Amino acid sequence: MKIIELIIDENDEYSGIDAISLVEYPAIEENWVALKENKREYKFKAVDDDKRILMGALLVPNKMIYRKDGDEEYYIHFTKETVKKASELYLMNGNANNATYEHIKEVEGVSLVESWIVEDKEKDKSALYDLNLPVGTWVGAVKVNNEKLWEMAKVEGSIRGFSIEGYFAERAIDRPKEQIEENLSAEIEAGLKLLEIKQSIVKSQL
């Protein structure tokens, strides 16, 4: 199965991440953690109505993400270098307030207020919430002042993670068959769930 490395084309002014999307099934398969002021006591989806902050992985390096376009099946992934560069360009381009719901509808009241790259799994801030993220992961804290979206995250559980939107160049690479098949079932399941998301969801919930 083909593997495509997504890279940032420095000669293309549109290359990079444009927005963060709040979704039910994150392609990176990492759920956010809602923060409360007492960070050591409240972990895993602890919610604070005043702070309204969600924290989690925005982009995980070297993670094979299953994709299917028509009859074509393939994997995409990002290197640590691309993840870091994408995180920097996102803020440099002033995109911290750009957000969507399920990659379909632009939404207001969602802002990236904190952003960093994991450099040490044990000492990183994300370890306080047992996120157990790989070195090189781009982590973000997102403040949600949108009442409906906060309700969907806090009560309904229909928003469970982050996904990213942007433009990247492609580089086809070859990988050993064993490496591809290691997480095949989980990746296919995640990909199929993403394909099930339709615009009707947005119309019924927002």
C-alpha cells in the first residue's frame, strides 16, 4: 500500500495548516483532555466551565494515517521536522482563531491559546494529564467560548479531539510491509469512521 509523506513546500505561500477542527473521530486517534485549574487532580476529560479549555495532540509525527479516495487506499504521515515547521507557521500566519467543526463548518469562539512540541515524554506538561504522546508531537490548548461546541464536548461527547486543515506537498515513500500492517486494523477503522461524517451532522447539531 502506498505511503505518502506530507511536507511543507516553502515556495508555496499556501502550504501549511489553516485551521484546527473539532471532531468526533480525530484522524490522529488522540483525544483531548479538558483542563481544570487544579491540573494535577483533574485529568482525562475533567471539565471546568470557567476555563473552557481543551488540551490534546494537534499533530503526531510518524503516525500512519489511513486514507481512501475512491478505490485507492494509502497512508499519510508527517515527520517531526514537518510537524514542528507546521506548528510554527500556524502561529506566524496568525491562524490561532481559525477553527471548524468536522472540517465542514467554520465556527467562532475557538482559539488556540497555548502551543508546544513534546521534547521529553516524562517531563513534558502533557504528562500531567497522562496523554503519553510521542516526542515531536504538537500539543495545543484550545479555549472554547462557543456555547454549542462546549456543550457537545462537555455533555454529549460528540466532540472528542482535534484535527487539522491545511495544504501540503506530497512525497511518496516505501516502507516495509510489516510496519504498515502493525496498526492496520486501527487505522482502517479510524479512516472509515471519518468517511461516515456527513454534512447532515453539522446541520442537525449546529
